[in-house]
Amino acid sequence: MKTLEDILKEYKFAPKSKQLFRKRRIYIDYLPDDMTKVGHKAYRNLICLLYDIAHLLNEHNSNSIHRIVDELDFITTQNY
């Protein structure tokens, strides 16, 4: 099974040579932040693409896209 990092790199949201997730968790405003600066940028581009596709399909008000993004947000805080 592919990880989120694998997907971000495979579809060229980030270079394969860059680290997208930190080795150690840090907290910013009491919230966990496991992604590097490059990881945040790649993830933001993925989310923008998903919303653009939803808008193109006239699904921008659909709960399904929000559920997908919520699940991806959850994945970013998991250690895998």
C-alpha cells in the first residue's frame, strides 16, 4: 500500500529526494506538525488539485470532497 508521501512524490508534488515528514513530531500552537516545509507545500498542492477537480465537476459544495480532505489531514498526523 502506498503512503501519502509516496503519492506526493510519485505525482510530482514534491521531489523524490526531499523529506516530506519530520523524523520527530513538533507542536505548533499545541497541534502536532509532522510535515516539513516541502511536505506542507506538496500537500497543499494536492488539496488544491482535489478542490479544483471537485469544482470542475460541480461538486464543490459536496461533503464528499470535505471528507476526503479530512481523512488526508488525519493521515498527515499519523506515524507510518
